[in-house]
Amino acid sequence: MPSLSELLLTPVAKTPRSRLVFWFSLSLAFALVYGVLAWQEAFSSAYLVQDDARQHVFWMRRFTDPDLFPNDLIADYFQSVAPWGYTLFYRLFALLGIDPLLLSKLLPMALGLGAAAYGFGVGLQLLPVPLTGFLSSLLVSQVVWGHEDIASASPRAFMPLIFLAFLYYLHRRSLLPCLATIALEGLFYPQYVFVFAGILLLQPLRWQRGLRLSSNQQDYWFCIAGLVVAFLVMLPFALTSSAFGPTITAAEARPLPEFYPGGRSVFFNEDPLFFWLIGIRSGIFPYFLPPIMGLGILLPLLLKLPHRFPLVSQVTHRTSTLLHLPIVGLGLFFLAHAVLFKLHLPSRYTAYTLRFALVLATAVVLTLLLDAGLRWLSRQSQPSRGARVLVGGVSSLLALAILLFPSYAPEFPDTNYKVGEEPELYAFLAQQPKEIVVASLVRKADFIPTFAQRSILVGREYAIPYHVGYANQFRQRATDLLKAQYTTNRAELRQFIQTYGVDYWLIDQDSFSRKFLQEEWVKQYPSAVEAAKTSLQQQKTPALKRLANRCTVSAAGDLSLLDAKCLLAPSQPG
């Protein structure tokens, strides 16, 4: 019977195929369990949608019904910024009769399994021991399911899988598959093509008694071919401009409330440590999960101690990629800050480059530590109980820290699904003509495009400020809506309804209170908020409030849906 060391630490070249299949299957089993946990939540309610899918998926219902969302600023904008490959992917499934919202719930499982499979392969390329492949895959699964990106089924949900596939084929020097991953990244999540290009540029460099250039011509041809594909796939983005105006600049963003705490797209912060280190959009490393990946920083030290960690001899030169990832990620992070918002959000460049570098390094470190511990025991003719307890205890604690991560993580899997709580409202609106527009400042209105498939004038979820043309129109709409909701002048109310073609107006029990004006996203429009506060302080009754009872056509809970035709109608003599 093979010893524990043979079962866990035998190199791939000497491992029976059945044992390798076992470790790979176990890796996928964990990924499958994590995916099933996400599915349980995804299908726990008929009216449930992932937070970001409300932006990225709702408009895709146009694939099955082109008449939906006519002349809809919000739908047109999010359709315009969707990457071409991402759009085509959903369109093809829509042609097969699969609803985009359903696909967005099914898709994360496949993406998670794919990431786990490539994580296993990349781990073996770093240290060809099946245990390393398993640990790499497991930690990769915990990374992707410990953050909401994969559950969003948005363009960035595809990035972890494609990124790991890129590393796998890059290490194998499989040219065509590697070029295919670069092209796919450009079609699904274009900004990460810059990461791929940076990694390719570093391939000819070798650290052998100092920094040297590779003597292998294949490294140069591989680099050139990859950069050519990266250039070609990004060229259309460079040659075309957005229909919704240029990207906002740092100077334009700094005065806007949207970019500060409480705003829709918090970026700036007065605390420099928070801003540079853990800011969700501005920081180098917003989330450090799973925490055991911190062990990855020990890898350079262990590699310099082969006499203490003999398995170091099996570690391949491909571990140099683990250094390339943070170099490229940090370089692009600071470049993104320098040309703020031109390369979108700086944290996007370090989040996964650092996470994957650390979890892959951690898998190697754990394998080296276990091997060293077992070798130490084997060198003793009769290991003492204390020695066995030490090795077994430390190994068990590390194993528990990994396996039990889902139980102590803040939220695992992190899906960020949101529940629509007003099915009667969605059903009523879905029965109305497809061209209707609903005006509302109520947060619950954000669910209307997804579940009623009808247009809204504005909504907190859709107040994305990165393109000036869209953001200015949206800001004007929101400001006008606030003014109209609190105006005491009925003529101004009528003018707003006619200007924007409003058919229904959704309010709740707090819509005319000072409390409502403290809503974070409403406070992004200070001029209108101050005017509304002044009116309320003077105890003036808004025209909309006076008409609310008479014009309500649907009510559920604390929500009331008002008919704009009624609001426009002349007052009846009393």
C-alpha cells in the first residue's frame, strides 16, 4: 500500500493515471458544489436577478422581442457598451430559445467549472504534483466564487476562465489556443487584453544571475504573434467612438457627488490609505479572499532553500509568470490612475492578477511545506509523538483553513442576487404597451426593466457616470424628475410629463418626505434636493402628492403607481 507521501506528493510522471484523474475529479467536485450553492440561491425565487445583471442583461430581451425598450436611453447605452463577443454569445442562446435572464443564472456554473479545470492545469505546470493541481484548482474556485464577478454573468464574469486558459496555453507554448484566448478576451472583456499583452512582453526576459534576454527564438515569435492579435482585437475600439460621448476625465469627475462616498460609483476618498489600498474601484487589493493566499508570498523564500525543501527541484521555470502577473497588474494599475477612466477602473487590473498569482503560489508553497514535513518525519527512525503531532497538526489546520473557507467567509458563494418584491406591479406593467415609460425615484423601480420589461426614465442602478454623453442626459433627467416630484406648480408637473413622455409614475410612502431626500443616490443631485427641502420646510404640498390618491391605478405594499393621463387631466371642480 502506498505511503501518505506517495499518495500526495508523487510527481505526475510517476503517478498512475487513475490517481491523476481522481485529483482532477475532486477539483471539479468542489467547483460543482460551489456552483450548486449558487444555483440554489439563483432559483430560490421567480423574481431574482444578480445585481449587475440588471444592467448587463435586461436589454438583451430585445433579441427575442425587438419592440422592447423603444427609444430607451438606458437600454441603448448598456447595449452600446457591451463587448461584441458577449453580445453575440447571449444572442445565439436567445435564438435557441433560452431567455437571457435564465442564461445569466445557468452560466456561472460552467464558467466556474472551466476556471477550476484550467486552475488544475496551471498548478501542474508550476509544480507537476497532483496535489498542487488540486490545491490550485480549489483556491481558484474559492477566489472566483468568493467574489460576485462570476455570478454576475456580465462581461467580467468570463475573464477568470479566459485568463487561466491564457496562462495554461502560454505555459504549454500552444500558439493557436493561446492566440484564441487573447482574441476571446478582446471580444468579452477587452481591457484585460492589456494584461495579456504585458505578460507576453515579459516572456523573453529571464532572471538568471541577473536580468537577461531569452536565447530561445520561440519566446520572441510567441510574443510577437500574441501582440499582433492583441493589437488587431483592440483596433476597433481605438477607431470607434461611443455614441454616448467621451469617457469622463479625472478633472470632470472630481466635482461630481457620484464619485464620492454615498454616490453611485464611489471612487475618490479623503483617506489616502483607503483610496490606494482597498478602495473597491481605486485600490490595489480591495478584497483579500481567501486569506490563506497570503502564504503565497513565501514562495520566493522557499525556492532559495532547496536543502530544506527538496521538492523545490521539481518546481518549473514557469513560476516566473507568478512574478509577471503583479508586475503587469501594478503597472497597468498606476497607468489607469494616470489616465483616469480612459482604461476604466484601476482596481480591475490588480484584482485578479494579484489574486491568481498568490493562490497559485500558495498551492506550490503548501505542497513544498507538506513534503518537507513528511521528509523530516521519515528521516527519524522512530518519530516522536510531538513531531507527528506538529506535522499532523499544522497540516490539519492548513487543510481546515482551506476546506472550511466557505463557512467563515463573509458571504460564500458571493452572488449578490437581488429579489424583486413587487410581482403584482411587474405583472400590471407587463400588460401595458411596450413603449410606456415609468418615472420614479424609488429604488424598487430598478427591477422594472428586468421583470416587467418596460422602460424607466431613471434608476439608481443605471446611474453610471463614465461616459459624459450618457451621464449628462441621465443627470438632467434625474434632476428634472426631482424638481417635478416636489413642485407645487401643476403646470410644471404637466410640462415634465409631456417633455419626457411619462406614462406612469411610481411613488412610495416616503416619496414626499425629508427622509426620502436623504437617500444616497438622490443626494447626487444637490440643486434639486435643496429646492425640494426648501419647499417642504415651507410646508408646501407637492402637486403630485395632491393628485396621488385620485390617479393611483395599482398599489402594492407601500408603492403606488400613478397614471400620467390622470395627472395631466384638468382638475375636476369640487
